[in-house]
Amino acid sequence: MRTVPMCFSIFQSPRFRVHTLAHLWNGSFHSWTRRYTTKAKLHGPRIQGIEGAGLKKWTRRPVTTKTEGTNKTTHSSKASSVRHDILDETVSTTTNLNIDKTDISQFQKIQYCDIRQQIAENKELAKLLTIIVFDLETSGFSRENERIIEFALQILHGGANSTFQTLVNPERYVANAHIHGITSNMVNKPDVPRMKDLIPILLQYVRSHQKPGGHVLWVAHNARCFDVPFLLKEFSRCSIDVPSNWLYLDSLPLAREVLKSEGMKTTRASLQAIREHYNIPLVGSAHRAMSDVKCLSLILQRITYDLKLSVPDLVERSFSASDLISQKKKKS
């Protein structure tokens, strides 16, 4: 993958090692940007194995996803146990408990605020944070009526198996293929996983990269208004609880801060605009999930350097699922 050399060198300065995400990556970011030469790719109905492993058919039994650096297959029985494990770890608001939903929401909000404060004040807790850059493509803009059709993520400082990508079967017509190039014929197939198949695999994958006792910070561009609400809606639609140790960060306000500090128009803070601002070349096709993820991973380094943001600073700017629920209630 092509990278920008100057993007790396500025993070090697000892002066800023404590103040930016370079402290978290600790130089290993340089290696993982060049490491992924073997891939397990999901191309429509087939998965391309790594290191000459051949082609494997996607079926409902072996639920597979695209990961870079390894090729994992999880059988349906295992996926079922994963789902049970997930549900056992959280208390669903649909169980027969005599608790008012408003009280639960308020308690969760206090809990999330406490988590953010603890991480911001405790450097040891900040070291346990897992930062994931992610992106998704959808069949349209309405999260009530449309569905996710592609999902990709990259775990920063995640080692050899740090990326995850797959197409998703929305079980509906894709009307906006002209934006991302993903057509209905590419995703509306029985051998492309649906969200209810994918979520247990995704949860297991993220859990395998978490540090014991740590939390997860999901980062996306326009996360608050688009990516996170879409993702939470899919979890709700599948009746699966979102893990309580997940936090979310929107890189769009950060991009606006950078542009404003340099006297530029903050209205042009799209991913493409901030990429061009930093002279970061586009890798792959624009508006495809993994391409945007890799781009944002590089941008995030530059932004945190320019704004002198530490990991606790990012956590302070994060939001939770309950924050979005409260925001929605205020608007209604």
C-alpha cells in the first residue's frame, strides 16, 4: 500500500511522542502499513484464501469474513455459541425486570460519563484502549429503511490480523450504486452474509483484539450522524445488545478544527477534502469501505499531531450509544 513518507516522519519526534497517537502506535504503524500482502478477499459469492489456499464457497454454515493476514472460518455452531456468549454478558432491557427504561438510559449515561472521565484521568486505563477506525457503505441514507451493504475496520496497533472487511446482504435493492459501485447483484446473494450472521463474528473478532479490562473506541468520519446510528440500528434490528465498553469518536469535528486553525473553510471537511489537505494519496476506490478506512487511519495520525491530542483527549471527545438516544429524544 502506498503511503506518504512525510506522514510517518513527523510522528517520530520524541517531543510529540507523549502528546499524539504516535505514543499508542509506538512506531509499529510503519510496519503494518506495508505488511498486508496476503489477503482473504470477499469478491461477491467467493472468498479468496491466503497463500494459495484456494477458493472457498460462502455458505450459511461456514460464516466467513475478509480478514487480512489470516484466514478464519467460524462454523454455525460456533457462531451460535458466540451469540449466546454476547447475550450472557449484558442485561437486555427486554428481559422481565421491573426497571423503567428511562432509569436504565440514565444509568448507562452516567456509566459512560464515568468511563470517559476515568480514562481521561488514568494513563494506565488509556493504555488499555483499543482504537478501531471503521467505515460502512449503505443502500441509502435512511437508517430506518436502508441497510449496511459493506463493512470494514482497521484496529490501530492491532498486529498482523488488524483488518476486517466484508460485503453485507441487505436483502433489498441498492439504489445508490453510482456512489460506491456496489450493485444489488453483488450483495443480494445467499452466499453474502446478512447482518444477523455478521454481528456475532464481528463481536468475536473485536473481543479477540481487546486488552483485558479495556474499552474500545470506534472512529469514523461523520460517525455521529451516519456510521454509528446505522450500526446501532442494525444491532437493534438483530436484537443484539451493543457492548457496554464501546465508545465512538467522530473525526469530522477534528478535521474542521484543523482547517479552521489554518484559515480554511470548515464546510469543506469531508474525508476527501481533509485527505487532499494532507496530500495523502487515495488507495483503492473512493467510497469503498476499506479504502476509506485506510485513508482515515493516516489522516487520524496527522490530525492528532496538529491538534496535539493524546489518547485521553480523544476519549473526552467521544460519545456513547446513550448519548445518541438522549440527543434523539431532545430533537423529538
